[in-house]
Amino acid sequence: MNKREYEELRRWGRSLRREEREEMRAAGQAIGLLCGEVDRLEFELTAARAELAAQPSETEPAEVDDTLSDETQLIDASLRSRLQRRLAGLHRTAG
């Protein structure tokens, strides 16, 4: 359904809500509720797409300082961090 058809459907729902017969008003109300749900879902989809686009892709290096140090604790932490990121990436591609 294109935007013009969607707006026509919304106008149709508004006009039905002004009808004298109760079942017609109920149909208009139902159309209005459905249009509202479509709007909400479209907003959520847009937000989810924006969030996904903001995440670094697998090919982009994460902006993390992974330089190794002479200190054993720092080496362990760096290697652990790199391994966790790699496993998370593998998990995303497998799922």
C-alpha cells in the first residue's frame, strides 16, 4: 500500500466514525486503531534500523585499544576482550 492509499484509508476511517449507525462508527474506530498500530510499528522499525546501522559491522574494527602490555594482567584482559568480541561476532553470524 502506498502513502496515498494509506492516507485515504485513514480519511475513510475518520469519516466512518462520524456515521449515525453504531456499526459504521465501530468500523471507523477499528480502522483508526489499525492505522495507529501501523504508525507505531513503522516508528519501531525505523528506530531498529537506525540502531542496527549505528552498530559497527563485522568488517569495521572496534575502536578499542588492544595493544599488549608487559603486564600479565593487562595482556590477559586484552586477550579476553578480543576473544569475547570475536565469539560475539561469530554468534551473530550463526544466529
